[in-house]
Amino acid sequence: MAQALDLAAAAGRAGEVPVGAVLVAGDGSVLAATANRVETDHDPTAHAELLAIREAARLRGEPRLPDCELFVTLEPCAMCAAAIAFARLKRVTFAAYDPKGGAVEHGPRFFAQPTCHHRPEVVGGVEESRAAELLRQFFQALR
Amino acid sequence: MAQALDLAAAAGRAGEVPVGAVLVAGDGSVLAATANRVETDHDPTAHAELLAIREAARLRGEPRLPDCELFVTLEPCAMCAAAIAFARLKRVTFAAYDPKGGAVEHGPRFFAQPTCHHRPEVVGGVEESRAAELLRQFFQALR
């Protein structure tokens, strides 16, 4: 999560919403370490989690990554939560909760839907205060 | 939708779940015409809608596409519905309903969530029977 927080901070300095993610394989190796690139890439889907999953799946040559776990600095949105389920990730650990756009503990609570076909283990609130502070400072600077 | 159905049929012949999408700009020009490429690209996020949005946003150099509308042969899942909202699409027209994985009229009903920040116009069931038949034949052949 420390690496994901560093990536988030760097993204914030580049004008992106500061969210970082690290995808770790079952053997402990890091398959992908990413941050938000929505504005940089002109891509509304370029959230840290989606980029990490795409990168790791490309490296593996395989769209499903059942031994892997994801560390991300913000509660995933519905897009990323569904991508996590499609990738069959084993576990997701996130830092800050996101009552406005999160879809794990808020809003659609995607993994609790009967139509969700894979439910990873979920751990929320790890390093929450540092991740939340990064986001608070970013949005305050925009005003 | 006819073009999206042709793309879906071709994807099915290539071993992908047969779903196609066409993204049309406000002036009527086609910005992207895509089909599912999850297995081909080893990418769990390579749904037709996500690929169409990414391609159109890249062409425009802009992550938001508020004048655009999407035609897709299957009710979008939560990942694609959230991507549609992030891209600020004006309208979404889909063919077959998807009670098992759809997230517009089923499951999380993403656009109806209070945490959804942009709600496109939605039209479902256009050319429903042709799209559903493609999917039925595809999954029957897998058994």
C-alpha cells in the first residue's frame, strides 16, 4: 500500500485525481504498479485499478488472475469493482472509503449483488488517513 | 445497431462472447465500431463498450464525449455502465437484456444509483431477438 500511496501522490502532482494501485501475484511479485491517467491518456476508463488489471493480464497472457491481489488507495468504483470480478482477483485491499463514487461499501455494493459472479476477499481502510488526506488536498487545491 | 450486430456475429465466430458496439458522434459520424476481445487480447476489461469508449476518447483527445451515443448488442454490465457514465455519453441503446450480468435494468441498476453522477438516456430491446439469438447459439455451441 505504501507503493500505491506514492503512485497516488505522483498522479496528484501531475493533475490527476490521486489514486494508485499495485497488483501482486501469488508469489509476492509485483505485476503492475499504476496510477490514474484519465486526463493524461484522454481515457475515461484509465483508473489505477483498471490499468493494473489490464497490464497484469497482458503480462500473463491470460484475462483471469485468480492468484493475484490488488492494493488500491481508494475504494473501487463500479467499473473497477466489476473489472476485479472479471479478473477473478483473490483479494482487494483499499485505503480510503469513497461514499460518493465507491461501489464496494457504498452505492451499488457490487460484490454483494446476486449478479456478481466472483467475490474477492475485501479489506478496507488500510492507510485510510494518508490516502484520504491526499485526495482532500488535491480537491482543495482545485477550488 | 445493424453494424453492432455484424460485429457481434464476427466476434462469436472468433470465439469471443458475441457482443458488438458502435459509438456515434453528435454529427452522425461513427467514432468507433468494436466487439468483445477479452480472450484475443487477454484483457478482462476488453468488452465492446469499453473498447469503443476508449477508442473514441483517444480519437477526440478528450475523456468526455457528451454529444455521443452508443449502440451495443447486450445490456451493459456494471463495468461498462460506469464507463458510459464517466464518458458522459448522451444516450445508450442496447439490444438483448442480460438478467445474469446486466447492470442497467438488472443487478446493481447502476444509472439509478444515487452515486451515479451522469445518467444517459437509455433505450433497451432494440433488435433484441437477433442479438439474443447470437448469444444463445454461441453458448449452446460451447456445451
